Amino acid sequence: MRKATRPSAEALSLYRACLRSARKCPSESKAAEMAIYSRLRFEDARSAPREQAAALLSEGWREVEEMDFYHRAREAKNQHSAPLAECLRAGTGMGGTVGKPRAEPLHAAAPPVAGPSVKATTKRYNPPNTFFRKLFERGDLPIRVKHTGSGIRVDWTKPADKVDLHHFLPVFVSGLREVEEPYMSLAQFGTQDLLAVGGDRLLPVVPQLVQPLREALATRDPGIVRRVMLVMQRLVTCGDLVGEALVPFYRQLLPVLSIFKSKHDDLGDAIDYGQRFRRSMGDLVQETLETLELHGGPDAFINLRYCVPSYESVVYTV
């Protein structure tokens, strides 16, 4: 007879693991069977040679892991199984029938949330970062603030007719979208003074004025759009060819005017005493379009009609 040896640490660990698996088993008979099995494995590991004991231990570990997996799967199935009251009994349900039950939504659909209403004439973002403001605060413009009884005016440090239009006129036009004083008044009256003395010198400067005019119109602020339209009317009347030079840029400037063309103040039977201030957007847009056509040459009307389809010519009649 082979003398019994002291069980190894792995054999003891196997025996304890089998006992733990046996305790997890809900059936008492199954627990007793697993306890007996673990005891036999333990005795085999004690009396077997080294190579055979190692094989028994590895086989025992694999069987213990399979038992644990079986117990975990059974517990998960019991937890997620539907109660008996919710199970369908024999002869019930829609199985084998022609019609199909309508699936009800798990959650009621939430009503759509309406965002903020944005109209075509709603003001857009207008950051106070104009090039005009930057140069004025730095002291690089030949102007000073002049306070008068009628408001803020421009005090030129050098004659306006001696100012370089190619450099300074686009800067003043970029300040037309300012809404804070004194920048708003300085840009407005400074632009008017330069246009008054520009004459034919404005012709090569027209392409540089398109971008600042477009940025000012893009704000869709009625006050800013009104100032831009007055500047455009004054610009095309300064020289003979200035209006024709502006025709290729109608597609960049006129879409915003087309939006405000039908904007009129409905006063009913009341009298609008502000007509002398030219505050009616619809009338001012119509006046601006007519001025552009009169001074834009033979190609002005077709380009105006392309950008503003509702415009009727004041030159050509059917």
C-alpha cells in the first residue's frame, strides 16, 4: 500500500472551492453530491503520484469553474424571468392568427420644442470690433470730436479734400455699423464729408467699399441699413461712372434691401409726420433702387431685377 502524503496547497484550495460551489447550489441533494465529489477529488490528489495529482487538480479546477458558471447563469435567469402572472397561458395570445397586435410605445413621445422665432428682418449679431473704432481709439484718424448744439460732428485736423480717399474712405464706411456714440456719428458724418469732396477720385475706391457696406447690411439693423442706403445714394451721384462701377456688386448688396422692400409702417388713417426724416424703410429702399437705376447705366435694371424681382423700372416702360 502507498503511504498517504500530506495534501498540497493546490489540493486544499480545490477542496475549499468545491465546498463553496456546493454551498451556492440551491438543491440540498446537489450540494451533498458536490461535497462527496470534492472529498473524493481531495483523496485522489493526496494518494496519486505527482504527475497524476497535477492532472487531477487541473481537471478539478475546470469542473469547479463550470459549476460556478452554471450557478451564475441559473441565478441570472431566475432574476430576469417574468413573473408567473405575466406569462401567457395555453390558448391565449395572438399566435397563429391573421392579425398582429399593435405595439404600444414604451414612452410617450415628447412634444417638439419650438425654438426662438427668427424672421428675415431680425437683427443679426453686430460685434463692436470695427476697424474704424480701432483706428480712432489709437489716434490714427485725422478727426476730432466736435460737440455742437445739434449733436456730435466731425472736426477734421486737415482739410477733407486733402485726405487720402483710397486709405481712409473704406475705414469710415466700416464704421457705419457702429451703434455707440461717438463712433456712430463720426463714421456717418465723416463718410458724408469725404463723399462730398471725392468727385471722380471715388471711382477707383468703389471695389474697396463693397465689403464694409456688405458687413453693415448683414446686421439687418434698420438704423444701420438706413444709413447705408443714404451713403449708397450719395455715392452713385458723386461721379459720372461711379454708379456704373457699382453695378457688378449688386448681388452682394441688394439681397438685404429686397427683404426690407415691403416693410412699411401701418398707421391706418393716421398721418406719418416722420416722412421728412425718411424713416420708412420700404420707401427708402424704393428710392435707393431708383437712384441706382438712374445712375447705373444700361445694365443697371437687369441686375436690379435679378436681385429684387418685384422692382419696377422708372426708366423703361412696357
